[in-house]
Amino acid sequence: MAEQIFFFVFAILAVGSAIAVVSLRNPVHSVISLMVCFLQMAALFVMLRSPFIAVVQVFVYVGAVLVLFLFVIMMLDIAKAGMERFVSGGKLWVIALLGALLLEMVLMISRSRLSAITAPAAGRLTGTVREVGEALFTKYILPFEVVSLILLVALLGAIVLGRKELR
Amino acid sequence: MIELLLIGIKVVVVTLIVFALPLPLTYIERKVAGHIQVRLGPYRVGPHGILQPFADMVKLMFKEDIIPAKADPWLFRIAPVIAMVPAFVVFATIPFGEKVTLPILNYEVNLYISNMDTGILYILAIAGLSVYGIILGGWASNSKYPLLGGLRSSAQMISYELALSFACIGVVMIVNSLSLVDIVKAQSGWHWNILYQPVGFVIFFIAGLAEINRIPFDLPEDEGTLGAGYHAEYSSMRFAFFMLTEYVAMVSMSILIVLLFLGGWDGPAFLPGIVWFLLKVAMLIYIIIWTRFTYPRYRYDQLMSIGWKILLPLSLANILITGLVII
């Protein structure tokens, strides 16, 4: 019961802040809403009994990625950026495209096996770090290594782009 | 039911203690500064100036809360709170000692609010959030120097967070657990991690100083070049919240160093564990204050090259060597 109340608090805040991200005019306010949204996601991960993923969510997304977002956005001319709208009202085809996308997602979710997933065992919040580590380094070693390689390539790309001689 | 009640009481007690700590700390900092610089420090209010922090508190409370006309009013108001909350939330998983039995009720109490499986990761993640208060405070002021202070702090904190986290990995590899209680238990009997991870300790201490914006790394509020940095436009209680955050961060960083490297509440048996713990934390706080009045401030490019070119490679080498030794 208590868990359900917490779930609704987090879920409503997450959806509300996600809507605020796209509807607020000021980009800095949008980043703050995104931060709130990510924090609620972390809370939902805890409710799904995966505290490790929750902490990583806060660590990586809120602690690092969003700070870099802010870093860049703070350099913008906020007054000018706030005036421009992302989707201008005249473009009907954008709205049609978004509608089609929404329909597709609803169809996909309703036909997927998401509903077959069982609820996590209640009250078990320990040992998850070890489990995640073991799964990553045994069963999912190939995807894990491929992902790290891709990240390394992206890192090198960023360094190459940032070099002064190439500008 | 009694468990829930106990958690509630612990949260309130810890919050109140942490909230009150900056009062004595400001006094101690000014007194230490005074004696290092061969003067008396605060001396007028109360014997040896001991009531000075209360006088300062009253003064700050009754000052006018000025919001600049061109500031972003919403963010300007909320930024000090955003800075303050993570500094307090960190204490949710910090252990202060072993179990104690309450004298009258005969009930065993753990001296921590929660022993999380991901303790150290949680603390590093949450502590990283306090940078938002500084960035947003600097940006919302809509003024040159605070903005520069905010930008400096975001770059500084991201850079040093890496070295800080990597320094923890060595400890985690030795102890085989992320839980702070396990980390302290593994060090009992003088097997302090500082003996096994001396390089990690040095990296953690230096990166910690940068993370809590203390001299020699206090560039976000560099008075010499930035006026007062990110909080230049703040006054009254909102300014006090920023100061409070800095002192709480200093305390939690000292506690973290004690837990990770100095054996937590481990010590000779003639004093209870909690006393050893508090003594070690007090010593570290003193060292941090001592550093402030001994060393000059680094230049910004020096700060960045120390973080990326010295501390980060050193911490990676430390992880590699620790791994080789363990294998």
C-alpha cells in the first residue's frame, strides 16, 4: 500500500517534469525539469529493487551528463533561445508524425511481453551490485565490451574534434 | 513499527546535529585563522568570542534578502536549497559507529540510518549533485562574476569527481564491498586502508579538497579575481545556506576520508569507538582549516592540469597496481 502511494508520487512527478521539459520556454528551466525527471526515474529503479541502477542513474545522468548540458546552455543567449519554438504551430506534418509514433508505441507495448514480467521479490535490496557485476562480466561480456569500445571511439572522436589545429 | 519510529528519530537527530555543526565550525575556523596569523580572532562576543557564531547567525537572519532586478527570480530563490539538500541527504548512509544498546530501554540501535548495499556509490552520486546549487546560483544571478564562478565550479567538480571516485575504487577492490559498514569492518585491528592505499589516500584527500571548494582549490569563490564568485549577489539567509552547505560538505568529506582510509571507529579499546571516530573527524577538519591558511590558491589552468594530468593518471595507475597485487 505504502509502496503504491510512493510509486504514484514518483510516477506523477516524473511525467509532469517530463512534460515541463518540452513545454518550458527557458532552456535552463527545462534542464532543471529534466533533472527532476531523472531523479524520479532513479526512485522508480529503487522501487524495482535495483538500487545499483538507481545510483548509476543519478551518478551518470544527473551528476555528469546534465551538468554538461547546463554548461553549454548557460553560454547561450537565453532570451533569444527562449523565443524560438521547437515545433511551430503551422507544421501539421510534424504533429501527424508524432501521432503515428505514439500509435506505434502503444501498439508495440500492448503486443509485447511486458505484461508477462513478474513483480520483483519484495524487500530484497542487497547483493544486487554483485549480481549486476557477475552478469556483466560472464553472461553479457560481449555486449559489455562492444559498448565500451563504442564509447571509446566516441571519446576519441570528441578529442579529435576538440583539437585546435583542425578548427 | 518501532523500526520506522527509530529511523524517524535518527533522521531528525542527525539532521539537527548537522544543521548546528556550522556554528562551532565557523568559530573554530576563525580562531585557528587568528592564531595562525598571530592575532586573536573573534574576541568580543562572550568569553574568547565564543558567542560570535550566534551573533553572526542573528545578523544574517535579520539582513535584507536582496534579489537582483535582472536575476531569474525562481532559480535565484531555489538555488541555495538545491545546494543544501544533497549535503544533508549524504548522511543517510554514513555510519558513525558500531551498534550501541540504549541504557534504559535495553534496545539495540545501529549508529547509521541505513546500511546501503551501494553506500559509497550513493554518497559520491549525491555529493555530485550539490554542484547544481552553485551553477544555478551563479547563472540565476545574471551577473558576470557569479556566472564565471558557476562555470568554474562545474568544470572543477566534474574533473575532480573522476579522481575522487577512482581513488575509492582501490579501497572497494581491497574490501570487496561498496557498503561503508563493511569497509570499516574490514579495517578493524589496525588494518587501515591508508597503509594499503597510500596513493589512493593522497588522491582522495586532494580531490576532496577540490570537491568541497576549499583552498587551494576554492576558485568558484575566488575573491581576488571574482569578487566573491557564485554567491556574490546573495545576501541574508540565502547566503547563509551556501555557507552552511560548504561547512557540511567539509564535515562529510572528513567523515568519508575517516571511513574509507583511517579505519572509521577502529582504535585502542580504552575509548569507545564513536569517540575515536569523532576524534579522527575533528583532526581532519582541523587539517583542512590549517591548509586553508597555509597555502595560496592555484591558478585555474593549474587546477585543471593537476586534475586531468596528474591525479587522474595516478588514480588509474593505482587501480591497476591494486588489481595486480590482489590477483
